[in-house]
Amino acid sequence: MTQSDEGAADLSVVFRGLSGVLLSDETLQSALRLVTGLATETVPGSSGAGVTLIDGGRPVTTAASDAVVERADALQYDLDEGPCLDATRQLRVVRVDDLARETRWPAWTPDARALGIASLLSVPLHVRGDLSGALKVYASQPARFGEREERLLGMFAEQAVVLLANVRSREELERANLRLRETVRSRDLVSMAKGVLMAGRDLGERAAFAALVEASQQNDVPVREIAQRILDPFTDRES
Amino acid sequence: MNPDGFGGGPPTDGQPRHAAMERARAAGGIGHDELWLTYFALTGDAAPLEVEAYLQGLMPLPAAQQDILAQALHECLGDRHADRPHEPPDETPWP
């Protein structure tokens, strides 16, 4: 392995430590599809299941076992009301025995009934920090879910949280990637500035770094900033 | 630099340089990952575990690398205590 390969390997290890296991967006979708598929299997009587993750109040990802669930979920975000939003925001289980007699969500309920949903169960997922969500199952018949199903889905949700806690949102990935790029860019700048000093002042590498540190302390700015100033005269040159 | 590679910097109130840096790191609440990333960004070449082992007094580190590590620590601490005057960490162990 070359030295730069080793550096790259070290970086990836440190980044895993800093921000958990970084999974791609595709992996997040697969994980959510797995969760929704298993939820439908796990809870008897359910005709569909869905998961929604909310990051800082905004839905970031959804997965649904079928088009009905997908549409019912989308309506909740459009109308900003619904059982899954309540489960997510109030961190409590929401059960609807019969949508025909439901009064809590006057805008969402008629649309959901039109989609063929009669009863549902939604449990909160508190993944970590700002990332939370809800896992829900729907049924086309009323009164399909009772206390037993609540416990079952609750236990299932605990397992889902363990899985999802290791999955990162796109924003977190972008933050980590930005930090990675900044780190490497800074290393490039400092490295080039050292080279300029070594050639220009006939210094060794350690002495060149010491000169950067000295300038950094005199000017009360980070070494990276000093490096940038040293390189500024060269940056606009064509060749 | 001392032959064992633990010295290499100015004296630090009788404390070896690595011990002074480790104290400052711990007192400043700077994580090993955070410190290493800053050190890497300043052209540090040692692996994360090598840096950690040096700070624990388990492994020597070339003097030039110690300089870079000291500056990385200084910048990490500066981020947390922006109002503190700049002083080399090896001469001023963090309280």
C-alpha cells in the first residue's frame, strides 16, 4: 500500500468513528423497505405498512409497502395532519379503530377513507437526536388492531430503531463529505506552502512548518490561513 | 530531540511534551478523532493509533510530527476557547 492509500484508509476509519457507519441513500431505502415488508408480515391483519423518517421537523425519507400507504402518507405531509405525524411529534402510539368515526384529523380522514383505509396503528421511532419518525400499519377492515398488535408493533419498532440508528441521512453524509474535502484541501494547502518556503528560503521541512506556525501565532490565524496567503500570489497564474 | 523521540520540544514545566499535550487534550475535551483530523489537515503523517500511542507515552513520534501535533492541538483548543491568548501548548499545559 502506498502512503496516500494508508492516509485514505486512516481517514475512512476516523470518519466511521466520527459519524457512525456511513451508508448510502440507496442502503437507507433498502433498510426501510425491509422494515416495512417485515412489519406487514409481523402484524396480523395489516394490509400495508410504511415508515417515515423526520429530520429536524421535515420528512426526509419514506418507504411504503404499496401505493395506498404511500399516498396516505404523502397526504399527511401535504395537509400537515394525520396519525403518523401525531405519533412522530408526540412520541406516542396512535391507534385508529375505525376511520369512519374518526374526528382528530378532519382534512386527512376523508381522503384516507377514500383510499380504502379503515383502521391503523402508528408507533413512534425515536432514532437519535433530531431524527425521528413513525412506523405504521394499515388495514382495509375496521378494528383490526388491538393492544396485542400495539405491543407487537412496538417491539418491532425497537428493532427497527437499532437498524435505522446506524443509517445516516443524506444531510449527515453531506456534512461528513464536506469535512473530508476540507481536511484534504487544507492538507494540500499546507503542504504546498511548506514547499514554497523550503524552496524560497532554503529550509528543511520541519523548519518550514515552524515558520508557518510562527506566522500563524503572530497574525493570530490558523496555519491553513497562512498557507493560503503564501499561495495567493501563485493561484491566478496560468502556468 | 531526545533519543527516545518523546522530547523534541521546549521544556514543559518538567512534564514530558507528550504528557503535556495529552493533559491539554483531555482538559480541553478534544477527542482523539478530532485532534487527528486537524493534525492530518496540517500535513501530519502518523496514523491515528500512532498519535494516540505517542500521547499515552507508549510510542515515540518524530520531532517534526510532534510539532505538527502540537499545532493541531493548539488549533483545536483555539476553536473551543477562542478568547484565550495564543501560546504554544507545550509551554502552557492546559489547567
